[in-house]
Amino acid sequence: MERSPFPRKLLPRIQEQPPDRLTDEEVEKLARLPDPYGFVVRLGLGTGLRWGELVRAMSTDVKADMLTVHRTKSGKLRRVPVPRALREELRLRIGQLIPFRHGNSFAKQVRRLSGVERFHPHQMRHTFACRWLERGGNLSALQRALGHSSIVTTERYARLTDEHVRAEAERIDGIGGNSVAVSVADGEGDLRKTS
């Protein structure tokens, strides 16, 4: 069944949730895990691959600074850039890149070793996408790297955290010319544009 037979207006609205991403502190803990766990985490955080794509990745899929992803969710071949920090690590690998099959057993071991109790493999993908955009990455390029067929799916990651919104507001406020000062004189609000 491609589509629900029920009209959309009759279905209950589900509150949208932000992407379940890892904090910077959690990323640090996970990336420092001993191999092979640390390598898998670094590869997942560096490429944004889905778990199934990670476990199928082979060393022969890496050419220069790109990783070719076969058997994707959409069925389309995809090429993902490999961060500089991972390139040397990947050159040393032969055959299958990931020695795990099941995400649940991997996650259980990672939680035990790192102390990050809420970890699950898909968080690496969410974290990759959020960090890409927070660092000023292009939404269309992210769509292509993640293999989303619709930009609407990728836009979910464009919702910035409160900290990033606050920092941007402070940056803009520091530039000047855009702020509005409110002064209260005799109980009446007086809006004046300041520059």
C-alpha cells in the first residue's frame, strides 16, 4: 500500500520531534572508543551512512576522497565524501569495513564501553546531518550525501538548536543597524530604531 486510505485531515497530528542527535561531549566519548567500535563511530559520524550501508561498505568502495554506496534505501548508487581525518584510516583497511552485522548488539557494546546510555546507530546519521548544517553546509549537498529523494526530508535537520539560534541572534545584534530599542516613558512604550 503506497498511501493511507484515510484522508489526512482525519488522522491525528503527531508532534514533530527534533532529530535525535548526539551532543559534542557524547561524540568525543564515542570517537575515542577502542577499535573496532571507535572506527565504526568515526565512519558513521563522518559519512552519515545508514547502518545497513555501513555494514555493506567495502574498502574497494573508497576511491580518493569518495565512498561509493551500493544497495541504498532508494536503490540508487550514491557517492559520499570522506572527511580528511578518515581517509588515512580507510587506506589501512582491507575488505569489509565494518566487522558487525546487527546494530542492536553493536549499540549495546558501545553503550557499555562509553557510558552513553542513549546511543543507537542512527544517531550517528542524525548527528552528521545536524553538524553539516550547523557548520554552514549546503542543504542540497546534504540531501545528496544522505541519499534523500526529497529535500523536505533533509530540511528536518535544518531546525537549529536553541544554542545556535541564540548565538546567531547575538552575532546579528553585535553587527548593529538591526536592533530596536524599547524605552518606557510615562507608562507608554516607545519603539525607536537604533543603529
